[in-house]
Amino acid sequence: MTPPPPGPAPKRMVWIPGGDFTMGSEEFYPEERPVHRASVDGFWMDESPVTVAQFRRFVKATGHVTTAERAPTREEFPEAPTDMLVPGSLVFVPPAHRVALDDFRAWWAWTPGADWRHPDGPDSTLHGREMHPVTHVSYADAVAYAQWAGKSLPSEAEWEFAARGGLDGARFAWGDEFAPRGRMMANTWQGDFPLENQLLDGYERTSPVGTFPPNGYGLLDITGNVWEWTGSDDTADHRGAVEAPAESRPTCCGPQRPAALTGAGESAAESEEPRKVVKGGSHLCAPNYCLRYRPAARQGQTLDTSTSHMGFRCILRTSGGGSG
């Protein structure tokens, strides 16, 4: 019998009962293996990714300045070109022609002035996006929000258990069929990434939270829309046994900060940078490139990276509410 929630639900959170589950998948990417049994205790989880409106309240209350809003310094990056030492973030820019899928620089652009207030670049605004997931948040930004709200970031196992919604072993958060009866269940990329998005789900970029059906636990946008930070270190596999060597860590549609900011080659920079696991995929995930809008999917992300498709949600491991 599933244990009941420990008291009333905190605002905009749902109860995840905890239990044993099948973690990982043998069907898709190597880093999702091996499939094994895992267990988590019950916890409260944000109903949706943290929205622009929620993040705005946090910034207003604390004065927090995000990683993307701070200029890298010459002391931090002594060999970086001067024009790179400005506030900015990574923005998806679709290429004008067909490109190889082995280099994400073909569709990601380091964009000065891009940040959570300007998600598509310095001339963009948040008009009409208050209920969209906040983006361009680094790991430190997500942790700062969680601490302010009296919450935490989920572990990889907690996130995956919650995303499965009680459907142990299912391919997607809603079952094994991508679009049951033709219905789009998440904000993903339909078509030939990164050139053609057929927009069958109605959205080219992020979508308002709650546009698509919740999973079995009542979680909204748990896959697709934006990638979500977890508090778990990136490891070679999800058992957390060893640190992953750089060549085995997938980057998929989650780019890193430009190597030009490190003063080193890309492989060296990637091997030296600590990473956290991100989960859930995004609106840029497509079957021909990054089929990671699934509970088992995972990849590592450098801590100071922020992008136009990266967000987060929080959990509460004890009873009680928070400010967020």
C-alpha cells in the first residue's frame, strides 16, 4: 500500500510516494546502463519546472545575479579573447543549411546579453513568457533558488522515480507510445533536427508549463520543454560508481561553455570541468539526434553552463512549505 502524504501539500508541489523502481534503460544510450533496481524515500516535488514568474520573485527578494549576467574575468580566463569577457549565454540558432550532427557548435551560439530576462538574446524580452520555464540558469543559480525556497535539487534517482509516474520500466513518462492516438504529450522536436521543426506540438521553443498532460504523479513538463538540473555528480553510469572520462560523457543537445573562455582545447576543458547530471530532455530533442525526453535519459553538464533550454525544479524532503 502506498503511504499517504505527510500532511497538506506545500504550494504548487505534489507528493512522490517513493519506493523501489527499475532505473535506467538498455534500449537507447550507453550512459543509461546498466538497468538496476533503485530505491528512494517519499518527497514533495515542484509540480512544474520553476517558471519565469517564480524566478523573478526570487531575484526581487534576494538581488541574485545569475551566472549569465556576470562577465567572466581576465583572472579566470587569462587567454580568452577580450570580446568573450562579457555577460552572455548559449542560444539555439537553427542553421540555414544541413549540417553534421557531431558538432553542436553548428546550432549553438555564445550570445552576449542573453540571460534569463533575455532568453533569445539581448533584444528579446519575457513578454508573454511568465509561465514558461526560466532558462539560462547555471547549477549555482538553481541551487541559490532552491536554498531561498527552503528546498533542494533532486538527486538523479529521485528525479527519475518521479518522472516515471508509477510506470516502472516504461519508455516515456506516459507509457511506451510517443504520441498515443496522435496526441503530443511533451514539447519536443518533430522533424529533421536541427534544420526542420514540423511544430506538431505547436511550439518552436519553450512552452507554458502545463500545456501538456501531467504524468501519473501529477508532474507537469517532466520531460521535454527544458532540461532540469539535479544535485547528482556526473558519473560513468547512473549507479554513481566512478567519475566519467570526458570521451564517455554525452553532450547531446546540452552544449558546454565555449572553449575560448577556458584558454584550453575543448577536450582538455571538458575533462577538467566538474559536472552534474541533467535530466528530461528539452524542446530541442529529436529522434534523429537526441531522443532523451525519457525518464531514463541522462547527460552531464558543466556547472557554469547556461543555455536557452536549461531549467530546473525543486524537491522538499521533509514536510512543510517554502517561499517559491
